[in-house]
Amino acid sequence: MANLMRKKSIYLDTSIINFLFADDAPEKRDLTKEFFENYVRTKVYDVWISPVVLSEIQETKDDSKRAMLLDFISGYELQVTDIENASNEIQGLARLYIQGGIIPEKKLEDALHVAIATVFEYDILLSWNFRHLANVNKEARIQAVNLQAGYVKPLRLLTPMEVIYNEED
């Protein structure tokens, strides 16, 4: 039955890529690596990032870490969403999340990640950011704003733990 289902689309925020090199959080690092090796490389999911992710990585102070992150993106051939034509729509939706108190004003990039995933109708926004993104309370509040703004497709806010599964289960 699973073969008849459409491949899920996943938008990655920057935290996912950063956790590939998070030696101070080995469990999350290892789960993230498993996600990339067993689900991204094998194309189980249709995986996307955005220019916002690339911009955040470019701001990485450590030159060698920045190079590793960019090499990683290139090595996994992550698709980059072309947001140019939807820029005003994305900015407006991100402002609604901030005005609604869902995402703090100083976390504009997080609001942009959610807006991009919403506008482009991805199934899942994957993040290790529990405070501002990957939690059930944020998901419900974002869904309410999205519905009010005319975006009816539900967006799940999940962590890699929740999209890794065993085919034999």
C-alpha cells in the first residue's frame, strides 16, 4: 500500500543541516545523519531547502564549518525552492506569524521558513528548533493563521525522529 502513496515533501530549516555537525548533541546528530543517509540519499522523501537556509549558512562565522555545511548541501543535491516570485506572499505570511505572537520578531528566519513551507505546500517542515517551530502548540497556532489566510493544506512541524521509520514495522 505504501508504494501507492505520493512521496512526502519535506522542507528543512537550517537547524537540521547544522545538527549534522553537532558533536555536543550526539543523539540528534546521529538521528540527523540517519535521516540523510537512509531517507534523503535514497529519495524516500522529496527534500527542499530555501535561499533563507543558504543565507543563514553564509552567516556562519567559522569558515571551515560554513564550507562543510555548503559542501553537504551540494553533496546531497538538496533542491532549493525558488521563492523569488512568491517573495511578497512569503513576507506577508511571515509577518502574520510574528504579529500573532507565534514566532518572536527577532526570529524572522523561523517565520520565513514556515511561510515558505506553507506557500509551497510542503507536507512537513523538519526542524530541531523545539522552541519556535517543532512543537504541537506552534503547529496548531500556525495552522490557525494559515487557514485564516486561505492556506488550507496542513503543515506538519516535525523532527527527524518523527520521519524515520522501519519498513518492517
